[in-house]
Amino acid sequence: MKFVGLVGSNYDQSYNRKLLEFIRRHFKLKFELEVLEIDEVPMFNQDEKWDESFQLRYLYNKITRADGVIIATPEHNHTISASLKSVLEWLSYEVHPFENKPVMIVGASYYDQGTSRAQVHLRKILDAPGVNAYTLPGNEFLLGKAKEAFDVNGNITNEGTINFLATCLDNFVKYVGVVSKLKKPKPIAPEDLYCTNPIATTIQGVDPDDPEWVEKAAELVGAVSGDTYVKLDHGILTVNQIDMFLKAMPFELTYADDNNQFLYYNNAHQDPNTMYGKRVRVQAGSRLGTVHASLPPARMKNVEWVVGVLRNGDQEYVRTIVPGQPEGVINTHNYKAMYYPDGSYAGINEIIFNFQPWLDWYLETTGQRLVGGNAASAGGHGHGDADATSGASDAGDAGGHGGGADATSGASN
């Protein structure tokens, strides 16, 4: 599960930030937690536009996609901080990311009572029209005497406190599992698979469906190549090194941007007939509608569905196994959303690979074996009965779309 933690204070030395960071580190095996700040959110003003604030856009996108939210609130004059109240005002006026979202409240304070009164007030706010969160009942975690509660490394020192916090978090994980069944996915808007509205990164001046798009587009924008250095998030590589790195990946990789333009695949050197997701060189740069032009209308709707649920944030990824493969092949496709710095949708990366060798290696290494049906051994390749196995080999559809394995395979044909 992926949670976000909202620091309810804009104070640099906030003990509520310390509390969330402790939860992130100490309980990392229970769930993934990303701690979010509110220090640059302007005071709420309904005359202003919420999306002019980078931090508000970031909060909106992160909260929307999270499985649950943990809010750590301080107590100011028997209530929550003005900065947290302002954030909740912004995110319940024109946009509503907390709606039907599981939320847990925790809090740290200098005094014995923790943040009990602020937490009561926050529960009322989260239940208000426009917010409509599903707040975990009970399980009040009130960390009093916060100055003495942490050691120099930011860890809570009292074992009983940690155990109680663990119980509350376990209950929240269970609560999220129950509440998630009530979640209604956003309606999927029609997807423009023919890229009729250019975006900031669209290379204009050459037809996307031109078979020589890569060469012509590269010339138009002066794209770097060869031994030119590129500064990445955490490293410096030449273009040639990046190209070698991507080609050496044991997967077929593709990328389509948020304008539904198919920009890249990493196996241009390979015979398309040997690929698990057949691609040809002239497709780079093409519109997704053109790439899938040979599909029947029903399959084209599946392509739109995959793009739509990832764009909406209803799912973080869609996974499928393409049926009808030869013995020894589990043709696995993983579609995952990518995001711009503000957390908004930036397109899809697709990873395609034969899962069978990985499964065989894992079972052999761990001494486990598949059971049920004709999957009696690691070499049996009976992946049709994967749900009757040890947990290590569960190959169910993580996307949860209920459309069957071929519901999305059209997106990579």
C-alpha cells in the first residue's frame, strides 16, 4: 500500500514531521509512506486559482493517487494550525482529493494531552461536505511531551508508545482494505489517441506518423547524440551510455507521453517477430491511434481504458498476461503511469517480458514449487493455475480491472 503523510505544520522544527518520518522509517515493511509538506501553500482565497500553486497541485495529485492519508496535526489554541486549515480549504473548494479517501489522524504536542482537541476538530473538518473523507474511527494516537519523546536520531524512545502506534497503523491498513472496496473510479473521459492538441514537449513541424519522424524531429530540435553528456536525476551519462543502458535492459520498454504520442521503444535493433510486444522502427513518433489502427473498435476501447485509468489516478499500474503463448512463455505486460514534477500525469511506460524464466529461477532458488492443476513443478509451466500456488507465484491481475488478460493486451500489439 502507498500512503502519504501530511505534515500539519509549516514550522521547520515540527515534531509532527518527526513523527511522520519515524512512521515512514520504522514501519516501511507495512506500507510505503511519502511525507508531504504544506509550507508553501498560500492562505486560502476563493478569488485565487488553486492550481497556480505548485505545492497545491503536488498535494492534489499525490493525495488523489494514494491508498490512504496520515495527517499529523499540531494543536494551536485548541485547534489545528492555520496552515493546515488553509490546505483543507483549498482541497475542498474546487477540487476534492479527500473524498472517499481513508484518513488516519496522529499528532504530537509539547503537553501531556498530545493533540486531543485538535484531533477532534480535524475529524469534524474531514467529515464536512466538500471534504468527505473516511476517517479511521478511534485509534487516537496522541504523542505528548514531544520534546522528550524522540532521541537524537528522531526515533521514539518508549517501546510501549511504539507498540501502540503499530496497533493503530495495523488497524488503518485493515481499514483501508475495507474502504477501498467502496471507492468509485472516476469516469474515463474520451482519450485523444490522435494527438490533436500539442503539449509543451510536442515536436511540431513534422507529421507524427512520418516513417522518418525520429530523424526529422531530431534535426528540428537539435537533439543531442553520441558522447554528449546528460545530467540526470542522480548521475551523468552520455547519450550513448543511456542508449546502451536501455538496450541492455532484460525487458521491452516503451513510452507514450500524456498527449498519447508513442515516442520510444528500446529494441529497435531486434527482429519485430521475436518480440513479445511487436514494434517496428517507423512507429516511433506515431499517434497511439495510428499504432493501434488495425485493432477492432472493442480492442481500441481497451487502449483508451488503460490510458484513462492511469491518467485519472484510479490505478498506479495495469498488469496483464497475454493469453495463447507457446510453452515456456508467460508474456507479461506492465503499464505504469509517469508523472511530471508537480505529480500530474506525464504518460505511460510499458514493460514487456517473459515472466517464466524469472518464475523458474525463483522457485529453484527458494526450493518452492507450484501446486494445483498441471503446475506440479517449476518446469511445468502451468501458469494457467497460478492462483493455486504459494504466495510467491501468484500471477493474478494486479490491475484489478476484471476484464480478463486480453482486456489491455491490445495496447501493446
